[in-house]
Amino acid sequence: MACLGVMSGAYCQTSAKAEVKRLVETLAESERYDEQKMIRLETLGQQKTDSADAFLFEHYLAVYLEYEKFRADSAFAFSRRMQDVALRLGDPQKVALSKLKSSFVLVSSGKLNQASDSLDLIDAGLLSGIDKADYYALLSRYHYEMVEQTPDKLFRSRTVEKGKAYLDSAIRHYPDTGYQQAYYRGLKVLMDSELDSASVLLHRLLALPNLSKSQVAVTASTLSDIYTRRGQTDEAIRLLVQASIADIESSTKETAATYYLANLLFKEGDLGNSAKLIQKAADDANFYGSFTRKTQLNVLLPLINQERIRAVESEKKKLITYAVLVTMSFLILIGLTYIIFRQIKKMKAQQRVISEKNSALEHLLSEKEWLLKEIHHRVKNNLQTVISLLESQSFYLENDALLAIENSKNRVYAMSLIHQKLYQNNAFGKIDMSVYIPELIQYLKDSFQVKQGIRFHLRVEKILLDISQAIPVGLILNEAVTNSIKYAFGTRKSNEIHVSFSYVSPETTQLLITDNGIGFPVEMQTNKLDSLGLKLMRGLSEDIGGELEMDSVSGTTIKVTFKESILQDEGFVAELKKQ
């Protein structure tokens, strides 16, 4: 489903939004799932612990497994109890298994130095079957975790190779028909950046019946990385939601899915849900005791809070900025008027003494007065344009204030880009449209996150316009391209927008925007909706003395034909100076 919204960077597919909403609702049930976990632990704790050591070892192992991804310190404590019992039994295999469980907790909690020492103490020859495979899988995970802790490229490269080698060993030791071998095969292919093959393997695995909550979470979270790399954010979000819900329902605190999802939503501009999820991730990391996750959260959490504050104050700052600019412009005009008044008064006082220079001074005064009139005229028109836009926007506001603000932002940007070009261009008062139009199109593409779905074709001649025509042309182009991006295509493919700006005669210029979409929306075709965008294009076309033509045959075509401003005619300017 194509995005019809205008919020920059916002994910927009309904299913992705619905999934995030479902996750937020599940968050409210977290305490209930944790209470169920605690009941299971209490039940295990009530079992007799004065039995034979062989039974006691299995009892401690069962308690450890409940704590393994729930609380690191408790899991580690029971792994050490397992080791004590194994030593009393004189069973080297159980000792090795106990050390493996301790090492898992150390790696999961980010204590990599201690984990390294613990892993070195394990005799792999004493492990068998799945335990040996788990050992190699943990070694692989340890090395990949180490890669993230150092900037040394040579060390990172060597460590990655070790991680891959241990992953191969784990795959060889897992049963051919089990979940673990299938998952780690998919992970290995993903590590080799074979995204298509990894996607097939992991999707096939995720579709299997009777997967545990933990297996669903791990598989979905790993799959999401593929879609994140491809830039398919909606699918990545849905998979991370699936993983996060599975983790909540199984009371898994040793997880990264919620953190990754919060990070994605933050980048997509969903600050509210991102903040909720990052808080959940922080609570889980603190509860479990994950040093690595706490470090990551300490970076992201302040950014989210800062961005939320910035978003709330952004519009307020814009209004203050506009007010300051208007005030400064007014003060500058008063200052210029006062300076000129003093110069005139001084000239009159010295007229008898410098009568021989009177003609030159009068000419200079005339030039300054003309410049003042021109500056005043331009400032007045620009301010009137901003005021008209804001008044028109407020008239059309109903419930979607955000949409109005975004539309206004794009329109104001189209004007601000004109002023930027004036400051950068040595040809004062002239805008090179062959530079301006491509930059405006690129801004709109970035604003609406247009990627491969729409192809733009530009044909813009080197035409210089003064500000009185450049601003209306920029605003008309903004409205036309925005409407095409938002409404023209739906879920179509092979979408194209053509923009042409050229001379059709020595004195006449034409702006032409066409797309191969579905044409005008039904509301516009039946005149049930007289939109602000259409009114703006009509009014702006009239402002430059142009003719606006629109049709909806084989897509939408918008054409504005106008003559260059009369103010560019040197004869007219000379005549105006004489008046």
C-alpha cells in the first residue's frame, strides 16, 4: 500500500502501524507474564533440595534454564551451584556443562573479559551432542560480540574469521533435523551477506509449527536485519514487533529486538512509540544485567528525549524566527529612511557651497531612492506571500494539523531557496532556474522519501527570473509535484514525473509538469473539493500574468505559460526611473 502521508521519514503502511500498536498493547501485559515466570520459579524453589546430588544437579539446571534469559545474576549463581554439585559427583562432563552455562551468562551480560576466561576453562572434549554444538555457537557469538568492542580493523577481521569457523563447527555438531542447525545455517549465509539465500532459509524456518517463543523471537529478529539492510523498513518493523511480542510473552529480558525496533521507529520519526520501547529495553537491560545493552541505550535514549523536545518546540521557534525577521526588516527600512532623510537635509544645507556638484548629488539621490523603492517592493511582496500562505492554511485546517504544517513547510522552503540563491548569486535579483528547480525537486524527493518508486525526468533551460516571478513559479512547482507524489500513483509501478521549464517563444516561458498516474482525485474531478493547492496554483499563475492549464488524460498535466516580468525590460526600468 503506497504512502499517502507527507510526514518526512514516517513509515506509513497500515499493517506496520497496526503491528506496532499491537506491541504497545502487549507491553501492558509484561508484568503479568513476569509474574507467571516468578510463579514457576517459586514452584521450582519449593521442591526438595536435600535429595541426592544427581537429582540436585538436574534441579539446579532446571532453575538455571528459567533464569538464563530472565536474570543474569541468578542464572550465574545457579550455574555455579551446578558446578559445585558436579565436582562433588566427580563428573567432568557435568563440570564442563556447568562452565558452559556460566559462560553463556557472562557473554549475554556483556562481561566479555570474564567470558573469555570462563570459555578457556571448558574442555570441549568432555561435551557431547547438542552441548558441544552450543559451546561452539557460544564461542562464535563471543567473537562477534568482540568485533563490536574494538575499532582495530586487523583485529576485527581476524575475530570475524574465528567467529565464522566456530559457527561452522556448531552447525556440524547440531542434529541435521533440528531447529538449531537450520537457524545457524541461515545465520551463516547472512554473515556472508547472501541476503536472498538467508531470507529463504529463515522464512522457511519461521513458518515451522511448534516453535518456542524464544525460537520465534530469535528467528524474526535475525530476519529483520535482512530487510533493514535492504531498506524495507516496514517489513523490518513487522518482524521486530513479532520478535518483541514473543520475548514479552516468554519473559525474555536478554534480548535486542525491542532496542532495534525503538531505533528504527526513532529514525522513522515515530518518537512516541520509540520512547516507550526504548524505556522497555532499558528496563529489561537493567533487570537482566546486560552491560552491553545499557551502553547502547545510554547513547540512544538521550537522542530520543532530545528529539521529542525539539519536535514540540520546532514550530514555536519557526514562528518566533519569522516574527524576528519581520521586525528586523521593518527596523532596517526605518533606518534606511532615516539615513536618507538626513542625507537630503544635509544636501540642502550645503547646496549653496557645492552647487557645482548638485547635479551629481541629485543623480545619486535618485539612484538611492530607486533602490529603496525596489527593496521595499520586494520585501513587501515576500512578506505578503508568507502572510497569504499562513492565512490560507489556517482556513483549511480541520483535524490534520500536521499535514497543514508540512505543506506550509514545503511552500516556505520553496521561497527560502529563492532567497538563498539571491545571496549566493552575483547577478543580484536574478534566479538561475536551471539550478533552482533541480534542488527543489531533490528536496521534495527527500521530504517524501521517494526512492525507486518514482522516476523524475527534468528538462530545464538556463532561464533567469527575478524574484517576483521565481517565487510563484517555485510554489506552483512545489504544489504540482507534491500532488503527483501523494495522489497520482497509489500502488502502481513504473511511475514517472516529467518537469520541463523552457522558452516557447523569445518572450514566453512555460512550466510543464506531467505524470503517468491515475489523474486527478475524484473529489477534484467533480469539483467537490476546491483544494488549497489548486487555489494557490491559480492565484500564483495570475500573479505572474500567466495562464494555468490542467488536464487528466493519461495522467495529470499542469502547464503554466507566462511572459517574463516587465521589470526585466531595460526600457521600462529607465522610464520608471524618470517618474
